[in-house]
Amino acid sequence: MKKTVQIPLGSQHISLLEPIRFKFECENEKIIGVDADVGFVHRGVELACTRKFEFKQVGYVVARVCGLCAITHSLSYTLAVEKLLGYEANDRIKYLRMLMVELDRIHSHMLCLAHTAENAGFEALFMQIMAQREPVMDIQEAISGNRVQFDYISIGGVNRDLTPDLSALIHKNLAALSEKVDALMMLFDTNWSLSLKYKGIGVLSLENAYTYNALGPLARAAGLASDVRSESSDLPYEAVGYTMVLESSGDIHARNFVRLREIVNSIAMCRNIVDNLPVGEIQEKVKGKPKGEAVVRVEAPRGELFYLVRGSGQNILERVRIKTPTFSGIPAMMEVFKGSQYADAPAILASFDPCMSCTAK
Amino acid sequence: MTKIETTLSSLLADIGTFYDKKIWHFLTVNGIDLGEGKIELQWIFSKYGAKDEIIIYYLISEYETAIPSIIGLIPSAIMGEREIVDMFGLTVSGVEKGLYLDEDSIPHPLRSQS
Amino acid sequence: MKFFTPFRKKSPWILHYNAGSCNGCDIEILAALGPKFDLERFGAINTGNPKQSDIFLVTGPVTYRSRERLVELYTQIPEPKVVVAVGSCTDTGGVFRGMLNVEDGIDRYIPVDVYIPGCAASPQLIIDGLVKALEILETKSKAIEKPFKLFGAVQMIGTKLSRLNMAQRVRHDEN
């Protein structure tokens, strides 16, 4: 007699921001098998990049692959095209780009923390973290003019400069945020009811992290030292005080803590960047058409983002390959579900910070 | 970025001897349409802890030829292989269609429609 | 059911569905529900159940795989109901217009009452749109609203949608 029962989650569900459908094979409350359908938001961006848009426009199109990590998409594409054009940006441009990427990482990590709390049943904590996230959104709006999807990066530079007023605003808001994050770390570490939902739940072992090529916070929470910020020389991350954050237990608690400590690190980097901003132009003329093949890796909030761009000296590119973090993280995620309780599934899912619009493009 | 050419028959042996899961991070499988029924396939790896070290195994194949699957060696390759099956209409042994496209979508959109 | 009308106006429940958007509008909806913009002061709360909802917030240009879900969710919401399209791509297709797997806006499938522009739509605009939607909700009656018929080559999906006989197939030349 069949002893298992199939329970679906999605594609529309209160705990999901985006459509994804899971089919859990459950034995009583325990999940023993997972099947996922991730293609709900496939729009065909890769095709449009090589048929419809010219290479100067594509940077703004690929930003629409994902709203949360839009800046890393346009950054990786821009870096790839700049490599093909034989142009290297000056230090001021690099620093301003890093500043926006790190601000984006802070707000994305905070959203993930809030969402995990909501899915684990802590509605008040969700509201609290969402409120504390707003100062970062204010900074982004002040710098770029939009809260999300800010199209800040263009080929050959960035679109807006950092004025002294903005520097003061950044320092003020980040100082407030820094205190809140310290309090949050204390809360996540010591609160008993949070520990019931977070500690020891949804464990990814180091061995499995290697086998399934886990990446981003998911891998670093399991102790796998993989961060593109230390593996790529496109942006000078060492110069602004980057340190890798590693945890070892691999559960939801560890993933939350990786995110919290990365926020602390990102705040420090943002302050360094604002204080030590080099002098220079923010927009330089880049001539020519992309020819050849270039690969770029950038650490998005969810892990490694990979772009392969091939051009043939025309306005229209030959191939834009987008490999997004969640896309290659899905086998590892499915592995984590096996053996955990069905009631924990929404919290585990949110703790991966999955981005379906990235996955399906 | 290093590019190493391989062939369909030696692909599994090449990647099997090369790949060590504690040293190499498997990125993805990639396909590039070359026109006239030809496609370049790439298997992309990067090294943990090393700066800018990317290795691409590539081969040039035709759309009709079946491609061996590397899921046995690298389980996480399943996503990339399902994607090239959908987007290029290739046959990869043991990999099914339907990651992104529905029945009424344009079939194999990234293949050049000549 | 005059008795329930004032309550509905004071506590409209929201159903949110992502039909292929880039996430930008979705996180702005979350931010609007959060403490700073506080959409909940209008009595709105985010619910996952279409059968208890009054306002349908949709983001995204409708991808092929989400068509069926979109129409299903719409028909499950009891009348009177209001549809709010959040974001440029939901209104017209936006940057995704004419892309491979995309249907160029939700008003091909369901009647839309409020269009909110912006990529991404800001929380202020979302609040504005929701207040507008509340005004429209007051004027609506219990008359059944049907989704538009499905377009084009979706026979496969059409046969699955039996409720209200809504999925009569339309030939290409009619649209």
C-alpha cells in the first residue's frame, strides 16, 4: 500500500513572492521527495538580447531579469562588453559601482531576513526589518532617482555622481542601520522562539554543498568558502575592506547569520567607499563595437552571477548567456528539503532567498 | 579563461578525470548557435579560491546529434542541460523537455531560424 | 447584500499574483504593506486566498505558463472585485513587449480597473492606485464579471478551463 502523500506548494501561495511550484512527497509530516517547476516566469530575455536590442540597450534590458539584483545584472553585462571593447573604467567609476552593488546587497539581504521571519510565523519581526530596510531604499533613491530598477550603470561609467550632501545622507542612514543590525544579530542569536524555527532546520551539509555546487549565502552557511568577490579581479574589493563571512552549521540560522554579518561588512565597505572616493570622471566615451568572447562573474546577493557575451563587431550581439545564482542553486535547495518537516517548508524556502525571475529569465 | 577542445566521445572521460568537486566549481552548460545547423557547446568550470580561473570545455556539434549527459558526474548540471534541451531543441540522453517552454511556445527559440 | 458593502470598503483584502514580473514591483508591494508606507491603514491586508479577496494586484506581463493561473485566480475571487495592474509591463508589456514567451499585458485576459505605471511602480503610486480601486469597488455590484476569452493557440489550456464556459477558443483572425 502506498504510504506517501503528495502535497503541492504554489504556484500561488501566501508565502511566495513569485510563482514556483513544488510537489512534496510526504511520509506523514516528513518530506521525502521534491519536484519543482521553476519555469513560470520565462520571458525569453536571452533571445531578445540577441535579436531585438542593440548592445548599448541590452544593459537596461538585462536589469529587468530581476528587480532585486538588477544592478548586478547590468554591472556584469557592462563589464563583459567593456572587456570586449578594450576599455577599463577608472577608479571612481569602479568605486561608485561597488557602492551601489553593496547597497543593493544590504537591502536584498534585509528583505530575505524579513521574508524568512514572516514565513516562519514572526509577523512583527517582518514589519520591524521592513521598517529598518527603508533608510537603504532612501539612499538608493537619493543617489539614482529610483528605489528599485535604478539603471545606474551604463557602458563607460555611471549615470549620476555622488555629491557631498549624498555622502552625509549615506553616513547618517548607515549609522542608524548599523545599530539596528547589531540589535538584530543579538535577537537572532539569543531569542528562544526564533531558535525553535531556525536552529537545526533545513541543514545543508558541507559534503552536499560541494556535490551540488551550492553557491552564495547557502554555500557559505555550510562552510564552503566560495565568494566571487574574492575570486574576481574586476572590482577592487580587497581595497575597500572585504572579508569573507563563513558559518559552519548550514541551517536556517546559519544562513540568516551569514546575511546579517554580510550586511555589517557591506556597511563598512560603503563607508570606506564614500570616505575614500577617488577623483575622476564618472562617464567616459567608449568607442567601437564588441567583438570576441568575454566572461564575467559578479557576486550578486544570492551568489555567483555569470555572463558570457559574444559579439561579432555588429550592433546586435551574437550570444548573451545569463547564468543566475538561483538557477544553479536549485539542485542543492531540493536536497535540503528532503528529511525536513512539511510545516517548515515555507521558512526553508524563504531562507534560500530564491529568485524565480532570475531563474527563468 | 582557458578553452579546451573536446569531442563528443571523449567528453565524459575528459570531464570525469578533470573534475574534482572540492577544487572545481561547475558553473553551467552553455550553447552558442553558429548557424548552418551547427552549435558550440561549452561546459564551464571555475576554481575555488583562485583569481579569475575559468576553464571552458567546448566542442562543436550538430543539432541532430545526441549529447551525452554529465549528470552522473555532476548532479547540478541537470538545470543547464534541461535549459539547452528547451532552448536549442537538442537531445541530451535522459533529460526531458519542458523547463521553460509550453506546448504552444515557439520551439527551440535560440536556434537560428533560417 | 447591502449589509456587507461598508465592511468591504473598510477592509479590502488583497490577493497578489506575480504573472512574470521581474520582482521589482513585488518588493515594492511588500514595502507598501510595511510600516513606512503602511497600506494596512486602509484596512488592506495581504491574503493568499482568492476566495476571501476583493482586490487583485497583478504584476508582470503574463507569461505563457501563468495565463491559466491568472484566469483561474480571477474567477475564484467573489464579486464585486477590482483588478489593479501594477507596473508598466503589466499594463502594456513594457520592456518585455514582443518577447518570446510573453503576452503583452494582463488586459488581454481579464478586465483591468486601475493601471499603475512605473518600472518599478513606487509604493506611493501603489497606494494611490489602491485608493482609486476602493472608489471603484464601491460602485460595483454583484454582477458576475467574466475574464476575456483566451487568445490564440491555447487549446491545450482551454480544455482544462471548464468553469463558466470561459475558455471558448478564439481564432487568430478575430483578434
